[in-house]
Amino acid sequence: MLIEAKKLINFHKVNNILDFGSGNGKFLHLLNHFKPDLNLTGIEIDEDLLQLCSNEAEENMLFEKEVDLGGTNSENFDLIFSQEVVYTLPNLLEHAKTTFSVLRDGGYYIFTMGCHVNNPTWKKRKKAVLSEESYPAHDYSAEDIASAFFRVGYRVSVKRLPVHYPLKYVPNEKGEFKSINELLTSTEEHKLLFVMLKPRK
């Protein structure tokens, strides 16, 4: 995702970045290694992960449980990232509105999504998520995503996310992929990169 973002964005003009659904915080550490002068904010609802992120945060990192819509974060971010988070959200339109409201004009929201109904491995993946994780999994299509963000005012772009490195495969492992072909089909053909632009006024 970062490799693709670097093709689109002049990071010399970027100061404030939000990672929505920061998990263990490693993506923000990667961004910090890439460009140490950034102001980085992570949003994470899992209390244990939030504590882990906060404990390991660098000076230029802040981890929170939610976005402050009415305060300092209002139209404060140049760029928002999220990885495989959107399918867990119960209301796409509300999420689109939230991210739109905290982005500066001309800012981008870039996110990946492989967990969607267009992906033939989704049904299996969904069962695993619901049995193993504490968060929900919703049946969204790529069209559902595009429509919600377009309605809010974003300019919507999408592409397949290129695979830059070999993919790990374990034969006979119980999981999402029963074969190498399934792994490649899901990852190379159905892993999507959405690029949402908030137009300048």
C-alpha cells in the first residue's frame, strides 16, 4: 500500500497522517522509518492493542480510540490509511463522512480491501473472522464501497493491489486458502486498493 501511495503522493507536502484501525501500530512505525518528520495518529478500538501501541509509540505518534471530529483533528489530516478495516464497519456512509470531515481539501484516503463479496474466498474468510476474532464482518461489494464514498463527495479510484513479494503458502494448512491457485487468485485478482480524494473547494 505504501509503495502504491508513493506513486501518487508527494510526501514532502504531507505532515499529518491517520491510520484507521492501526492494530499493533507497525504500519505507523514503517511510515516513521520512511519519513521521520511526520505527525502520526493511529485509531484502534481494541483496548489491548491500543495499550501496546501507546507503549511502543515514538514521540511523533499518538494512538487514540476514536477520531475527535469536533476538535483538533477536524480537517487536520493530509492522508489517511487503513488496511482491511472497512469490511468490519457497520455503516459505510458514516465512515465515509467521518474520514471526509477530518481530511484537508486535496487529501487522500487510501485503503486496501480483499474481504469483499466479489472475492471467491470471502465466504471462507468470513467464517474464520466470525469464529476467531472479536470484530464483525460485513458482506460489502466493491460497488458498495465506491457508492458510499462517492455520495459523501469523494472522487473514487480503484485498482488491483500489485503483489511485490512472494506470498507465504503452507500446504495442507486449515485456513482461507486450500491451494496455491486460491491464494494467487484471491491476492492478485481480488485484493483492491481504493484511493479516495477529497476535492479542493
